[in-house]
Amino acid sequence: MAVALLPTVILFLAAAGMWRAHLYELRWVVSICVVALCVAVRRDSLLWVAIFVAILILFNPLHPFYFPRSTMRLIEFLAGLCLLVGGLSHL
């Protein structure tokens, strides 16, 4: 359950503008937790695996995508929402 909640809380804090750490750290935490969620739900739902892989691509720490801050906040909120719903429904 922590694998779903930790990145969700961090993403919601970042979307609200209260996350003061580096975006690089956020990307690593989200990426590691999303990989763990993909392994956990791989047999249950291919749709959730596809959504988690899309989140993993967007928050890839090795080759990051750069968006304007307003767009990034929207992506962080939507990714956090997907992780909350998908992660908690399968764990």
C-alpha cells in the first residue's frame, strides 16, 4: 500500500506547489514506485499497466521531459490521481 501512497502524496504536494525538493528526486521516487506497481498489477489489468507505463515514461529520471510549470502541475495531479485509484484498487 505504501508503494501507491508515497508517490501519490508527493505528486499531490508537487501539484499544489508545496513540494520544495528537487524535481529529480520526485522523478526517482515516482519511477521506482510505478515499476513496483506494474509488477504487482501485471496479471490483473493490462489497462492499468499501460497507464503506469505512461506515467513511468513521463517521470523518467534518466531522460526527463521538460514542460512548463503549469503543465507539469496538471500532469503531477493526474498521475497522482491515477496512482491513487489504480494502486489502491489492486493492492
